[in-house]
Amino acid sequence: MQKNKMTIPDLVQMKSKAEKITILTAYDFPMASIIDQAGIDAILVGDSLGNVVLGYESTVPVTMEEMLHHIKAVKRGTKRAVLIGDMPFMSFNISIEESIFNAGRFIKEGGADAVKVEGGNGKTIATVKAIVEAGIPVMGHLGLTPQTACILGGYKVQGKNAEKAKEILQQAQALESAGCFSIVLECVPDKLSEVVTQKLKVPTISCGAGSACDGQVLVIHDMLGMYEHFVPKFVKQYANLTKEISRATQDYIQEVRQGKYPGQEHIFNMDQEEVEKLGC
Ligand code: KIV
């Protein structure tokens, strides 16, 4: 594991060295500290924040201020990993000037190293190019783009037929030409990821896009079993923290009710002399 701070060029070079890139999301200081110290290559403060932390039904309501609040917390816990902030819906869709301004806030105020932008239509490509030209590294995101899931017909696998697959490949190539340093492919068939990965110089990151990509990203609440409302097919749960937190909570309730907690080891004592002076 590299000991120094990881950089964007380090991530890009991992593709040529055939080293898999590992990315997880985080939304607060303690989780960022744990996964940073465990050796993750990059941390994404995803707008999945809306679902798994803020309890919204989709990522659409997430605001710039909510994202910034969490990026700042994650930044305080991130010493080594590359930190990427996910641009929320409508923060990069109105004008190029506003998009650069918002991306700049993630870097200047949030302390992020890069931003992520969903989509690959002509307008988004022009926006990505302008943000990169302003000196801000951009990660692209194609396939299932949750911010526009309603246009895609819901949270469905994308690029299953040749025509749609070609469209995604062309968008990936356009994003690379616009200057993206990496592209997330979400919920696309393994074969399409393989083709895109072979055609691009920059790394592809799979989020439910199979094993051919240059790296993987998962929402941390999904992989830790902390978000039971919906578990996508592609998620592997490496722990079941919902069960563990629920068990610990029930033990606590029981012990408080039974007078078992706090025990002697959790109590602060007073010297007997001082107790006597109290005279009570
Ligand atoms: O918002 C998010 O967490 C994401 C990842 C799932 C790629 O965009």
C-alpha cells in the first residue's frame, strides 16, 4: 500500500500497472478515518448521501450545502485517499459558469481533490470540459445515472442492447476527450464494461458493472449492511451492521432496565473524606 497521499495521477497510473482501484463512499469523519486508515485508494462523498444518510427517497433533493457539510467532515478524516465530491442534481445543469463555481466550492471550501458529474449528453460534455479547463479534476458517471433515473425508466440496468451500449461507449469516449480522469459505469453489463475499459486510457470504475473495470466503488452503507431498504443485486455485504447495531441497542436497553449498566467499572468515585464533608 502506498503510504503517501494518493493523487489523481496515481489513480490513473494504476490502470497501466493493472492494479485495481478501490473506492468507497463516506459521509462523515469517523467512517472516513476508518476507511482511509484501512488503505482505500479514493473516497467518494456520493449524493447517495440523500438515500443512506438523509433518508430522502432519491438523490434528487440533495443540495450543494448538504454535500459541502458532509465533504468537509469527510475531509477532516481523510489523510491519504483521493477525495471526490459528487455534484448534486442541478448544480451543474444550469450554466457552465454556475457549474464551475459549484465545482470550485467543493475544492476550495470542502477540500475535495476532484468532483464527479453524472451523465454524458452534449451539454454535460461541454460542462465537464469547462470544469477541467478551470483546473478541477472530473470523474464521469455513465450507465444508470440516479439523478435522471426517471428519464431512464427507473433504476434499471443500462446498455443491454447494442444500440444503447454503443451510445454509452461513445459518451465514455467523449468524456475522456473532455478531460475526465476516470469514469464510473453503473449497472451496465460486464461485456460493455470490458469494451469501454479496453477502449479508454483513463480508468473505469464499476458500480454494478462487473469485474472488467479498472476499479470498484460501493456505497459503504450497502457493503456494511447498514441500509436495508434496498440492496442492489451487485452489492456484496461484507458485514451486517444493522443486525449488530440492533443487537447492541437491545442489550443496552435490557441492561439499563435491569440496573446492570453502568457497572462499577463505569462509575466515578469520591474520596470518603469528601463524602463526609458533604454531610448528607
Ligand atoms: O452517489 C454515489 O454514491 C455514487 C456511487 C454509487 C458511484 O454515485
